[in-house]
Amino acid sequence: MAETVPVGGKQADLFDMVSGGPLIQEKYPARILVAMIKEGNTSWFIKMTGEDESVREQKAAFIEFLKSLTFDYSGHETPATFTANRATTAPPSETRPAWEVPPHWKEVQATEMLLAKFVVPGKGDERAEVTVAVFPGKVGGTHTNINRWRTQIGLPALDEGGTANLARPLDGGPADAILVDMSGATKRLVAAIVPDGPRTWFYKLTGPPDVIETEKVTFIAFIHSARRGNGG
């Protein structure tokens, strides 16, 4: 069940497990990510737990957090403490730009790792969701993020050639910005990865295929409308 990930410059085992039924508020499955690394006679466990979809959404950020850890030996045979660069783990709130938000989108409370979240109505009870996040660095890169999004809509992971074929230039965006459009059995996802100097922006539109088809052009216009304090 383990995959290998770097922790503090060393190799660790990462376990990804989900409950077979609803455990949180008796409504949502629970997921746990556990990184385990053995240093001499000491074993370290770094754990992330929560509602299934939220943890899956943040897996790449969790792995980037693991990479940022630094073990402090301080003259001991095994590390006494480790420290983390907090700047790699959460989007700074002051980076939120001004967007031209479509009037039919409703902004809702975003989770801690998101900068903004919107609910997009469709026909009847259908709803789509728009999320925006920004992180230092590449947060796993294009290949890792596309495969993470594929699992969210029930699609299998692809090799690097397969994910590269899915990445298209974001028309009107920076030269290295990409747009991905994928459909699962019941959900469709359109997402943009927009590098911005030392940071990367992630825009994602997810929901029923017919709602996504209707909102795709509006979603892309929303991305392009972002303006920060300096007008850029």
C-alpha cells in the first residue's frame, strides 16, 4: 500500500487509506495520509486526516509540506526535532485578487487551504463548484496534479506522457499556463494551472457535465479577470 515520498531529504513510506463508509458526521467517508520514516531507533509519523474529498484535494500540498521538513540532529544520533517552512503549507490571504465574479455564482466559505470557493447553479438541483488556491512552488507539478484531479472524478492515473497530452495552453494566459478538461462517468472537471513567479495558482471547475459545458467559457473569463493591488 505504500508509496515512496521524500521527507527531510530522506525517503519515507506514505500510506493513503479511506474508510469503507461514512464516518464524519455520519455523512462523509474519512481519509488518512500517513508518512512514516525510521531514523535509527526513532520512528516518525506525519499524519493528515479528514473528510475523504478534502484530504484527496490536498494530498499534493501535503507531500510538498513533507519535502519542507528539516530534521535537527543537534549532536544526537537521532533527530530531536524537525521544523517546517510554514510558507509552503497555506495560501497567504493577502494575495487574494479582485475578480469579475459572474452574478449567478455564489461565494461560500472556503476551506483553510483554498483562497476562494463558489457554487454554480445548473438545472434543477444540479450544482458545480469553482475553487481557487495559490501555493509557493509547483505543488507537485502538472503530472501530479492532473492525476490527482483524475481520481476525484473517477478516472485512472496516467503516465507522464498521458498527462502531458491532456495539458493545453490557457488561451490569453501566461505562456506556461495550462488548461485541462476531463470527464468521468458522472463528473467533468476543467482546471487551470497558472504559474506566477515563485507561486502557482490553481483554478478548478467541477460538477455535472452539462453545467460544466455551460460554464466553461465563463470560468476561463473569470480566471483572466484576476487583478491584484498593482493592477497586474
